[in-house]
Amino acid sequence: MNEIRRLYDRIVLAPARTARTWLAMHWHRWRTRHQSRARTSHYRTRAARAHSP
């Protein structure tokens, strides 16, 4: 029984875990980049308003 469970884990579950981990890391990187761009845009807009007549 333990051998079957170990094989099942390596063949079926491991790729699913790898995919979930990849998706989580991809989302984290995307969100971090997006927040950085949004912050830069926000500061740029506020600076333009402060310097306009």
C-alpha cells in the first residue's frame, strides 16, 4: 500500500503541486510589477498636478 501511495504521489500529485507553485509565483511576480507600475504612475500624475497652473 505504501508503494502505491508513493507512486501515486510522484506521478499524479507532484505535477499538480508544481503547477500550483508555478502559478502562485507567477501571480506574485505579476502583482508586484503591477503595483510598482501603478505607484510610479500615481506619483507622476500627482507631480504633474502639483506643477501645473
